[in-house]
Amino acid sequence: MKNLIALVVLAFLFTGCANTRDPNPVMMKQANDLNLVCHEITVAYESKTEVATSKIDKNNGDDVQDVIVGALIWPGLADFKNADGIEGNALLDRNVRLLAIANKIDCDTSDYPPQPVRYD
């Protein structure tokens, strides 16, 4: 019985040290921004919208799950760094910049996809 208790305690200690990934957000302003043409802006805007949507949708509603998993079940399984939410919001910020550039050089932005709601 003592061995079992020691094994469970060690398992919790090791998983408590497990690290979730750090967020790696995209920069809002990039060096090549002023050289972009309308087609490049459209492609970048659409792809960033798609990725942001998947990251934000994946992350919405996970707060309660992370607390339950982290506090009650297995501490190393919870993602308290919110990497997907931060990265999704950074992509939306980048799209704001791309839209401003597109408007400045008179690109047609009427067919740009709608942006998802930001992760809070």
C-alpha cells in the first residue's frame, strides 16, 4: 500500500512539472508590409482568418475544463498559458493591419471573410 501511495505521489509530482507550450504570436507589423500587392494581402488575410478561427474555436470554453483537469484530475494536462487564444488574437491583429494596408492602396476588400470574435 505504501508503494502505491508513493507511486501516485511521484506521478503527480512529475506531471505537475509538465509544461504546456508557450504562445508564439505573429507580429502585427512586418518588414515587407509596404511592398505587398492586393493579391498577396488577400491571400494572407484569408489564410490568417482561417487559422485564427480554428485556434479561437478550439480554445473557447476550455477555461473551466483546464481548471477541472488541472486542479482535480491531472495538473500537467491543463493549458494555463492559453497559447491558442493568444495566437488567434495576434492573427486577428495582423488582419487589422493587412486591411488597413489594403484600403490604403485601394484594394477591393468586399469579399474578405468576416473575422471571428476575439478570444477573451
